[in-house]
Amino acid sequence: MDDPTVSRHHARITVQDGKYQVQDLSSTSGTRVGGKDVTFAQIASGDTIKLGNTEIGFNGAGKYQEKFPAREEVKAPVGNPGDTRVINKPAAAMAWLAMTSGSDTGSTYKLREGANHIGREPGDGLSVDDQYMSRKHAVIRVENGAMILYDLGSTGGTRMNGKELGARTISANSVIRVGETELRVIEVDNPKQFAQATMSGNTMKDVRGGHVAALMVTSGVDAGKSLMLTEGDNTIGRGPSCSVGLSDDSVSREHAVIRCRDGKLSVFDLGSTAGTSIDGQNIGGIRLNNGDVISMGRSEFTVMVRAPQVIEV
């Protein structure tokens, strides 16, 4: 556009499920729809979009269809050997996170199959410049067409559509199941008393605080072992860095965390493969759908999905 008030990358229009959205890409002069300033808004045919001093009449008649991968023609057997028909087979469903509030408002991140980590830590996932976000804040696991959101024991918590995810409170005698292993929470007066009672032979650590808690493995390949929980975060898993180390192959390398703070215990699932349950109830992830809003730190994301279609011709 020949308009000096329009930024080089001013706005983006996307389409999903037949609906169109406009995102302002942190432009200098802003984006307006129907006379109102917007950062992310749904638009319809006939709406007027203003970028700087330029007004655009929007006509959504399939204009942005080319943004998505074209259907792939494949031949499928029909009837007698050698007979075929052509079907239009699209690529797998695509999903993105669109940042609608925060330091990178307007940016999008395509979710890939497997684990998509979100946090301040640079790396393979979505790294966000938000001081109120934990280094490893949350993860979205994409498997078999489903998207599951987990809070990774973050300091500030994670919300989906305003509802907080994350920790489940536990107490003495709570049973935690990770993979094929069950652990029972035990509260005692001091580590030495517990060590003598269990005769586990494990080294006990003094707790930096007034409350002492321990885990006893009651089933699984590590049955009979016992471990003290220290103040702060106690990570359960097969990994060498885990403070609660297990040798059960069905347990993830970093499976869950038990947080001991101010005399209270809480459990987070860390996006494990097999999941975590407390007294028979699964905890951890929550399924995401198109349009869901995820909040963490001072940042906000909207889930955008284009579902696959198969049309026979």
C-alpha cells in the first residue's frame, strides 16, 4: 500500500472453519474494524478495516483459501483389482497459537505433533519474552488429533478460558499413580523415625521447613522403596535429575512434580505420556478446542484450528 501510515507488516487476516479473523501485528498506527481499535477480531464480508489512513472493504469470498495446503489427490481401490477412484485427501489438521496479548502480540506459532513447550526458556518450543512467565511454564501435547494443555508447575499458573489449571492438593495417605507405579504420601515427625519404620535403607534428606513428608512406593517395580520430600519442588520420573527417581519404564523421564510449600503439598503432571492420578482421579492436562483462550503471565493466546476435510469425487 502506498500509505506511509501503514507499517511494513501491519496486520494479518486468517481463515479457519469458514470464519475470518484480523490481527494487528503491533503496527504503529493500529488497526480498526467498524471504527473500533482491535488487536484480534472476527470479521465478516462487508466489514470495513482501517490500516493507518487506508480503509479496506472486506469481501471474504474464499480469498484466503490458498493460505492452506492444497488437497492431495490419492487413488483408492474400488471394486475389482486395478479399479481406482480419486479422493481429495488434505494434509493433517493444522493448529496455531495466536498471541492476542503480550510482548509479541499478533505473532503466531504452529503447533507440531508431540510436545510444544511454552515459557521464557529459549529452545525448541515457543519462547516468550514475559517476565511473569516461568522458564518452563506449560506444554501443549498434540497426539492423534487432540491438543492437551498442561501447566508445568509454573509460579503464576495457567488459565484456559479464565479457569485455572494445574495443581491438585494432596495430604497424608493420598495415593499417587504414575505409569504402573503407586506411591502413598506419609507424614511423620522426623526423617530418622521414618527411616527406622520403613527400614528402606534409602538416604533421607532433612526437610527445610516444619513439615516432613515422604513417599512410599506401594506397587510397581520399585515397590518397598521410600523417599523423603524436601521443601520446594520434588520431581518424579526416570531421569537422572529427578529427586524422586523411579525405574518403571511406563514413567516418563520427568513425569510429575510434588511441591512442598508452607506445610502444603500439591501435585502437577508434567505432560507425561501415561498420565498421573490422585486417589483414582486423573489430573493434569485439559483438552483444547478451536477458539480457546490460554493465559499465562501477562500473555494471552488464542487456539486456531483448521480441521481436515475429505471429499470424494
